[in-house]
Amino acid sequence: MSPTALAPSGPPVSDAVRARLRADISLAARVLPVSRPLADLVAVNPLGGFEDRDVPTAVEAARAWYGVVGHLGEPAYRAVYASGRIDDTDLAAALRRWAPEIPWGTWLVAPGAGSGRGSTLEAVILADLHHGEVAEIGGRTEMSLAEAHDARGGAEVAATVDAHVVRWCAAHLDRGQASWSPMRGEAGLYRAWQQLVRHDRTLARAVRRRLATGPQRPEDAVLAAFDAFGSGSDDQLSLLRAELTALPGWAAHLRWRSDVTGDAALVDYLALRLSLTAALIATSSPQDSAASVPNPGRIDRTAPDPATRARIALHRLGVDPGALDPDGWDLLVEVLGHIAPSRRPWVWQAAYEAHYRGGLLRSLSRSTAVSHASDTRPRAQVVCCIDVRSEGLRRHLEGDPEIDTLGFAGFFAVAIGWRAVSGGQSLANCPALIDPRHEVSEVVMGSQRVAEGNRRRTAAWAGTRDGVHEAETTPGSAFALAEAAGWITGPVAGLRTASPTGWEALRRGTRRRVAATPPTTVDLTGCIPPADRVLTARAALTMMGLTSGFARLVVLCGHSSDTAANPYEASLRCGACGGHGGGPNARVLAAILNDGDTRESLRSHGIDLPDDTVVVAAEHDTTSDVVTVLDPHLVPSTHHDDLDRVRYDLDRAGAALAAERCSRLPGAPAAGDDAATPPRSAVRHVARRGADWSETFPEWGLAGNAAFVIGPRSLTRDLDLQRRVFLHSYDWTVDTDGTALETILTAPLVVAQWINCQYWLSSTDPDVFGAGTKTVHNPVGDVGVLSGRSGDLCLGLPRQSVAVGPVLVHEPLRLMAVVQAPLDRISAIVDRHPRLRDLLAGGWVTMVARGRPGEGWTEWTSTGWRDWLAPSMVVEA
Amino acid sequence: MSRTRLPAPPPPPVPGPDLADRTERFARLALRVTLAALVGAVALLGASLGGARPTLAVGFEDAMWLGVAADRLAVLLLVLVVGVSATVQGYALRYLRAEPWRARFVGLTLALTASSMALVAAATPATLALAWVVSGAAVVGLAGLRRDDPTVAYDLRTVRWGVGIGDLSLVLAVAAVLGVAGSFDLRDPGAVATAAAALGGWTIPVAFLLIVAALSRCAQLPLPGWLPLTIGAPTPVSALFHAGVVNGGGLLLIVVAPLLSAAAGAWALVALAAGTTAVWSVLTMSVSADVKGELARSTSAQMGFMLITVAAGLPAAAVVHLVGHGLYKSARFLGSGGVVHEAAHQRALPRRTALRSWTLAALALVAFAPAAVLVAAVSTLGWGAPEAALLVFAWAAIVAGTAGWARRRDDAAGWAWALAGSTAAALAYVGLVHTVKAFLGPIGTTTPTGPGPWALVALAVALVAVAVVRHGAPGTAGVSARLYVWALASTHRPGPSRASARTRPRGVMAVTSRAPRAGAASLAPAPFEVVA
Amino acid sequence: MDVHGLARLAGPEHGGGSLSYRDDLTRMARLEVVVEGDDVPALRDLMASAGVVGFTMVSGVAGLGHGGFRSGSSLFNEQDSQALVLAVAPEERIETLVVGVRELLRERPGVMFVSDVYVSRPDHFR
């Protein structure tokens, strides 16, 4: 045994016990969401650790730790009903989908019988949904040691522990904000803290002494605290979860740092937190236990029993309960017993979703467009990201019938580490599901001298900013800097506020004049081996179903977003590119597809890119709706005319899209009732939003997302999907072995589901999985934001991403995937991927499919395919 | 080929920009009024160049009791206060859109702007006290905009106490002065000196009360540090506080300087409190990992520096600092959300090179150029020892900036640029201070009989010591650890108890239907409303 | 390297077995674990803390087990796949590690095998 185990407090600990603790910490941490740094923010399902359960069960399980609600609450749904966005047919459909075997149409009281009115089972249930007493929803019930101590009436410990933990976590996890930061990058937080905390005068002397002489190993510290104040090691996992979810934002970020960058460890965090808690409890004076308060998250009030609810509902319908025969009464009470008031909101949620889904599927069925790929060669094919925002751009581009568009994951099948020409670290430009497979660098075209000049200009630009930063942070020098710099930054602040676009033009103009970047390109040699290029090209083209009929110009259009002073900028960028812009990925795939050798190899695989087809990369700024063609200098002169025409088309489509979006952006110029904003002023307006440092609603991002269509564009080409639908092009006839569909269902669909869940829970639980209002955000470097001066790191999306003040703009609907492919192929894929199966079976995603146009829609269920239930019931009320 | 688009299910309606909204109209009106005031302030600035000193006064019994005077100091500060307020209100027009407490923000901002205007131009003690108290109340109101947040409500007690103690002190001091000496022209140093003489034995307690008021407004030790607790307020509020409000303390001391000079030890007390705050806040600022916390603590440090400048008998330099820092800090707050972008930008750049020994040598050589410029300025412009001590800080900033540059451009051309840039910076700094000094003319002619330049020298020495300890010089590890923990412990003070935080109604999107607004009935389905 | 050389390297603690070549090798323990891709960081943490300095990992393994057939790695989702992690270390370290892995597998899908193994260069596994 190591001598360290014999530290003064705490019993000797064996390595095995420590290993068990470490495993438990990893298990406990699974309830934490994934929290990436803000600059690499991508949407995730905050309940990702609960995805193996169905949604209501998962939410109820998570409620114990987070107090999460997960739905809008019954009063809200009833209000939605009143507004017409849910109707009785939706509710009827939701009930039937939930339990098809229940005879919903049964007459409990026949219409003509007796003196009262008749009523079906369904009508009574609907009455209960509409008028039943709203269930109270509990909060966090699992309490950390400090919370439990406080709840027992002890002296306040939890607030002290939290403040202390936040202070040290911020110092430890900060990546460059604080100018004096000896804790940064310190591997063993607990040990380092133990050395330093003895100087912390905000803690009582007895506490400090106890901490300084505590166990030296973090595992031992955790175990010692549990031994002293926990309730035995049997529920060690629960205790750990309660500690981790006391400040879930910090713990989640620590988990990410420990798993990915390796410069932090949860065991250290827990050791710090628990040894402080134990020391504070041990040294606080014992309190009168009579002062104990009940667990604040627990609900004491019991919901009315089913029989009472049945009587109330019948009364509402004007039906005499005595008119029911005993069998009917028993059936009613039994069914009501299954739909407990706490579960009723989920019926409402299903109805809310049924309303949208029914409408979408009806539109898809009515859509009569046929693929015209065979008739004429399109002038250009534009491949956009599956992102819901691309739907708008594609729709407007297709205003010109000579342009075809396709949807594909925005990283264009190239998972790269991207090193920009400025020469910094490589950024992971790929979905969070995978690691970069190739390192690709952007290089200056031209001589060594040009590159060197560019390097110097970049360094000069950076050096000026660094010089100011250095003067700001050096003790003593900041005084004179502030008083001198203010005379410049003050007027600039005025200009930035009065004319954001003017300031942006001035800034960019200066940058261009002082340090313009020469033309660059991506260098594939040495980065991506020829064999991988062919594989990537094949995978990409097969997945999007584009293996023949290439146009003269194929535009790969990634997307990004530039917004000013916005900590959540990355949340508006491409989720498939790790929260970065998709331009680099588009440039890499374009380079691969333009590569002669690759094309040669592709021909041997039956994919013949004609010699006159040129692939061009572009990037769509979703805030300003400006589409920039990247690397135009690489386009051969034979295609300059084609490029000019496509640029014109992109400008036109961008302007039309901007005008369309203006109708939904708060503060956008309104052109009067029902008239769209003129494109010209819309373009000016959205350009302002991106450049404006005071804009908290730069754009709506993916708000509104509700469905994912996997199929050829002919399925949706006739439809205005209102930027609510992810669109992945797929043609099962090209995908001979089903691998393309398998990839789509296991990767892009999962990313879309994460986005959907992020928006959903940021809407229903803004305090738990939402980041609160942006106007009080206080960034901790790029680690995360605090809401106000201290507290937990915010999780999820800010309120301005989903709502305007008190009004929700994002409708929290779970994702529906619509697939056009043979059903047995889909079933086989789902069966091979248990996670996908969990998502579908648990209701996180609903999948609806049809084999070919003209067939009816069927829904995947864990017991087999079921015809999509058309909500056409007329309800007797 | 033309196609008709079938509509898919529409998304819910978005509440419109609603120009008819009363709050929106109120905010726009307030901004227009402020812009008009800005035009007026700039006009006054022009007029003051011509020697005008417009006065507005209400008096009785032959004495002016309430009045404002637009002397050069006042107009300069007026342009600052109104300019920042206009910028902040313009910013807030979009930033605070859709916040439930927006109307209160606009009203309180107007009150704060008006009272700050009265404060900087106050020509009588009563005006000063009145403006001071009103602005104090507006500060507390703005800091408490989000009172429904338990942490904000909890912190508000300290804010109220930290600001209120100054208000009370100033009211008492002004009451004593008025009671003993009657009203007088506050903008006339001679009149202030006469009043101080009339105070007799009251001078020391009155001076003490005035100092407490100034220290409170500038968030100085040993008074409760209210400023870092206000960062729970929305960003525009912070910009207003740090650019406009905290300056009140400096202005007060400049105006009542003759009175303080008459009280033995008054300036030493100011220098001691301000110097301690400056050093301490530099420490706490450098350990803060949250942007707004760092900015708030940096303001306390800057105000400490400014008060020392006043104590050293350099009111003009203090005014340069007040205005420059106000503009700088408000811009930093308004842009605070940009740090994430900045971090991403830094990541896209190569690593900075370490400062090697020969780099340091080159730096030392280059540092001679600005030093020479500053020394030449002292001799040609006839500046005294306090000014010279002050220029050391400017030199330090230039050298630090050059060091930052050199870590990017450690090549011959880079050093040439560094030489040119640092010389130009020194010249620009001297030019700035000289211009403002010349514009202000003689203010606070009474040279304080206090610590003089030694306070500045002591501050410089203390800051060098801090830098040495911070960089972990050999033998300082123990001190360094203590200082670090001590400074860190002052950040992230505990909030309210968790139990009270939990009992508040959760901000669950508990949605209720909203009655359609009159005239908006055509907006089909009623949107939701959150009861948070 | 000749047999004597191996024996020298193996040091004093080489295990006894019936097969003669084992006399020249060092007995150690081998742990093979198949876990979900997103449990790999937890496993790495356990190995690091148990003092297991090296491991071999094969990601995207396919197979048939208790929960049905699992296909290998999907093209763009490495999290939804299983990894095989193979670690060799002195017995006492594997013993510690096993406690942790068993705890992990109490709640997570996966399998674990422990076996004896003989290595020629024990210094690589300490």
C-alpha cells in the first residue's frame, strides 16, 4: 500500500476501491450534457445520457437531477389549442397512436339513451385533457451533500460551496482570459487547490486546517467525504450524480475537457467539492433539526384519482355518471388511470406534433413534381447543407428551373483538421460524431515571397492587437492605455452603434488595405492520399444520389455565419463542421472532384464526371444571406460565363431569402400588411444584423426545425417548407447496397436530432437547458458564459435563439424523419444500430417512410411498420 | 416551367417589430432627447472655446442655491456623459428589444443621464448634492432591473449600501457647508477656499465626509465593492456605470480640492485609499476569468489611479483619465460578447514567440525613444515632477504594447515599426494631455499640500512588485501563492442560499394564451406568453 | 536474441508453466474489453489510474452478442460503434483495473475477458 493512503483523515483506501470510484464517476457523468467550448459549439441533446429510454420516462428520470419539465405544460398546450395549432383530430390521432388497441370510439353512453347526452370514451378523455386539473411538476429531488445539509436546517453550506467551486473551476478551466492564472492547465486540480486553499481567508481556520491535512489523492478525498456524510457506499452512484448536477454547466464542461483535451478531471472536481462540503459541515455548529425543510423538489400534493377525474370530465360533458354501465365505467377509469395528469402533457405534445406532421405528409403526398434530370442538362447543380436554412436558399435558387439543388451534410464527407492560411492551430471541421481524418492546410498561391509577405502582414495585424492586449493586462500599463485608447474607442463605439454596416465596411476596408490575403488554395498533396480522395468522392456522390447527369457547374455550398459581439456565433454556424464554417470542407471536396486522377478512378466505379464539369466551392452566410464563391481564381476561363450566371442566381436567391426572413425577424423593416419586404432593403437590413454588435437576434438559426426528409428533391421541390425541414438528397436506386442510407441514418439524422433536442429543451426548460437572456451574459473566455456575475456555466441556447421576449418562436416539436426507400432496407439498418433503434422506439425521432412515390406513408414502430394514422376522426363532444 | 408552391404547415407567427409599442416609442423618444442634448453639449463645447460660460441658476436671498454652469471642465464631461448615454441608448434600442424591464431601463437611464449632466455642471453645493443623490438612486434602480433574479436581489443590498453611504456622506457634508458657510459658486476655487476657511473646525469632518462620498462613487476600498456586484445588470447598464457614474467621485474631489487642501491629511487619506484600491484591483482583475468581472475590477483600479492623480495635484491629468477611461470602458463592455470570437481568432494565428533575451535587449533599446519624447515633453512644456511621475505610466503602457508587438514581429522591419510606433504613441499621448490641459485652462489652481508625486511613485513601485510576484520571480513563490488565493477569494462571492434560489417560480416556459392586441386581430393564432 | 537473453530480461519473477518456453517469458495478465465507443474515455481514465501504461484499441468492431448483431463502425459516426481495447500489464494492476471495468459494465453494455499472457519484454508493460 502506498504511504499516501495513510493520510490523517479517512480510512486506508485500496486501489480497487479507487478504481471502482473512478468507474462510478464516469457512469455518473453520463447524465451530464456534452458541453463544448463556445467557439466550437454544436447542438447536442442535453438528455443524451437518457436516450436509451422513451422520452417521457427519460424526462422524468432527468427531473430528479435537473428539475427538467421537458414539455410546455398543460396550460400552454390548451392555449395552443385555443389558437388552432392543435385541434381535436390531432388529439384523437395522438391517443390512437399511443394505444391503438383501446376502443376509443366506444359509446359509453349511447346518444339517444336516457335523458342526458351521449358520449364516447374518446370524448371523455378529451374533456379530461381540456379541463382536468393541471398536475404539479416536481423539481430536483436528488440533493448534493451540501444541499441535503442545508435542507436539514443546517447553516448555509451549499451557497458557499458553489461560490468556492465556481471560483476555482473558472481559474482552472480558463484558457486565456485571466492574465494571472497559475491554476490554468494545472493537471491535478485537487492537489494544487489543497496546497493553496490554506491561504483562503474566507474559510474558517478549522476548515482550512482540515482541508490541508485531508487525503492527498482525489479519490480518497471523495471517499472520505462520503464516509463521513454520505449514506453508505451502496448509492455511491446517486451521490456522485447529485454532486455533479449541483452545478451541471461546470461539471459538463469539465467532463468534456477530461474526455477530449485531457487537461481536467472530474475526480479532482468532486474531491474539491466534497472535501470542502465535508469540512464546512463538520465545522459548522449542529442545528436544530426541527427547522428542517422538506425537499424542495418533491411534490406533496396528490393528483386526483381517476374516478374523480372521470366524474369531473363527464360533468363537463353534461353526462350523468350514473348513466354509464359498470363495464363502461371501469374502462373509462382504467384508461384515465393510464393517462395520469403528469403524463397528459405528453398526449398534448404528441397532438401538437401530429398537427404539423399530418400537414407536412399531406403536402408531400400532394407534391407532384417529377425529376427532370433526364430531360435536359441543368445549367448548374448546387449542393447545400442539410441545414433547415438551406431549404430557403434552394427554393429560391430553383426559381430558375435550369438549376438543380441537392442537400448533403455540410462537411461534404471530408472530415478534416483545417489549418487556415493565417497559420494557427488546426480546427476540427467535421461532425462531433467523428474525429478529423486528414489534416488539410490552406496555402497561398504564388511564390515563397508572396507567402512570406502575407505572413508578415498577418503578424503585423495580430501584433497590433496583441500590443494593445499586452498593455491592457500588464499591471500599471493599463492605466495610461485606457485613458489614451478611450479617445479612439469611444467615437468608434458611437459609429459602430449608429452605423454597424459603415463600421464593418471601414474595418474590412482597412484590413484589406493593410493586410490583404492573397489568393489561396487547399493543397491536397500529402494531406489526403489518392485512394482516400476516391473513397471520399464516391461516398459523397453516392450518398447524395448524384452519380450521373452532372451539370457544367457543380457548386458545393457550405454555410457559416458572421455576427458581431455574439458569444453564440458558433451556434449559427455549421453543426456538421464542428460549429465552424463549411467553406473549407466545400473547398476540399471541390479540389478532390476537380482532380484528374480522382475522376479517372471514379470512372472505373461508374461515376463519370464529364470533362466540362467544374466543381466550385461556395459559402452561404446565413445571417446576411450572401453567398460567396470561394477560390474563383481556380475556375478555368471556359467556365467564367457559367460562374457569372450562377453568381447572379445566388445573389438573386439570397436577396429573395433575406426578404422572406425579414417577415420573421424582430425589428426588421415591415412593408405593411402581408407584403414582403422589398429584397433590396431586406439585403441591407440583414447585412446590418450581422455587423451590429448590439443585435441579440442576428438570425433565427435552426429555430422551427421539425422534420428531416431523406429522398430525392422531387419529393419536396414543389413545397415551401418554411425553413423547418432538414433535406438530405438520397436516391435508393443508386445506393445499391444500402450503405449510403445507413450512413445518413446513423450520422446526419443523429446530428439533426441533437439540434432538434437542443432547441426543444432550450424552449421548454430555459432555466435548465437554456442559457437565459443574452443581455446579461458574461463570457468566461471561450469556455462558456455566466448569466450575471457568477454561478453555473450556461448550458444550451440563449433565450434569443428560441423566443422574442415572452413569446416562443421555436415550436418545440420532436423530429420526424421522412424517408423514401424500401422499408425492409430501413428496418434492417435500424436493427443493426441499437442506438438508432432506441431513438426511434423512444420517440426521440419518429420515422415515416414509403417505398416509392404514390404509396402511402407508414410509420416505424418497434413492432413493425404501421400505416400513418391520418387524423380524420370527428369527435363527438 | 413555372411551378406553384404548395404551402407546408406554417410556423407560428413572430411578434412584429411593433413600432406602436409604447416602450419602443418611449425608447426612441428618449434617444432623440439624448441626441439633442449631445448636440447641445457639443455646441457648448464650441462656445466654451470662445470663452463662453453659460450659467443657469435659481437663487434667493442674494445667494445662488441651485444652479449649473457650463465651464470648460463641465462641457467636456457633459460631452462624455451625454455621448456615452446616447451610444448606450442606441445600442440598447436593439440589444434590449423584448426584455420585460425595458421601459424601466429607459426611464432610469434618462434619470441617470439628466442627473449626471447636472452633477458635472453643478455650480452650487445643493445642486451637487441633489444631482448626486438622484444619480445614486438611478444607479440602484438600474442595478436592480433584474430583481426577480435571486442573485441580483441579494447583491442589490450591498450595492444599495455601497452607493448609499456615499450619498449620505455627501448630503451631510453639503448640509454642514451650507449651514456654516451658506451657498457659493462651486466652480470658483476661490469661493470654495473661502467656504473652507469659514468652516473652521468643521473642515476636517466635512473633508472626511466628502472623501467617503468620492470613494463610494468610485468603488474604492475600504467601502463595500459595489461595482463588481452590478455585472448581473444588462450590458448597457454596465457601460453607463463604468463610463459615467464612477467619474462622479473624481469630479467631486477636483471641485472641492481647495477644501480638502485645507484639511490636514485629507489628500494623504485619498492617496492611501485610492492607491490600495488600485493595487488590489489590479490583482483581482488579473485573476478574473470572466470578462465583465475583469472589466469591473479594472474600473476600480483605474478610478484609484485617477484619484491619486487628483491627490497629486494634477486635476487636468485626472480629467484626461476620466474621459478617456469612460469612453474606453463603455466600449469594452458593449463589445464584451466578442471575446469568444477573439479567442477563436487568436487560435487561428500562430503561437506567439517567447520574449528571448536578445528580444528584451532590443526592447530596452527601443524603449529609449518614447522615454526621450516624454522627457523632452516635460522640459519643453514646463511640466513638474508630478507630471513626470505620471508619464512613467504612459511609458510603461508603450513598452508593454511594444513587447506584445515584438512577440509577433521579431524581425528587423518589425523593430523599425516598433520604434516608429512607440515614438508616435509617446508623441500622441503628450499631445493629447497637452491639448486637454490647454483646453481646460487652470482648474484646481490650489496645489494640494499632500503626498504629491510620491503617491504616484509609490503606486508605480507597488505595481512593479505585483508584476514581479505575478511572474513568479525566484523566492516569491510563497507570497505569490498567498496573493493569488487572496485575490481569487474576492471573486465569485457566494450568492443567496440555494433554498431561496429554488423557491422562486421556475422560468419554465409555462405558456399561457395572450389576448390579441387591439388592431392586431388579423395576426391569426395567438402566440404564447411565458410566465417566468 | 538467444534464450538466455530472454531469461535475463524476464528477471526473477517469471512464472512457472509446463511449457518450457514460458520459463523464458514473464507472466502478465491481459484484459480485453469491448465497449461502446463513447465509453472509451472512461476506460482510458481507468487504465491510466490503475497504472496500465499502454493499450491497443481497435475501433468499429462488429460482432454478435447478447444484444443482437452489432455492425462495425458506420462511416460518419464513431460514437455509435464498439471498440475493442486490449491491455497487458502485471497482474496486480490488471486486478485493480478489472474492479473498475466491472463497475463500468454494471451499467454499460460490453464484455470483458481476462487471461494470462506471457511477454518477452516486461519492461514495456510496467
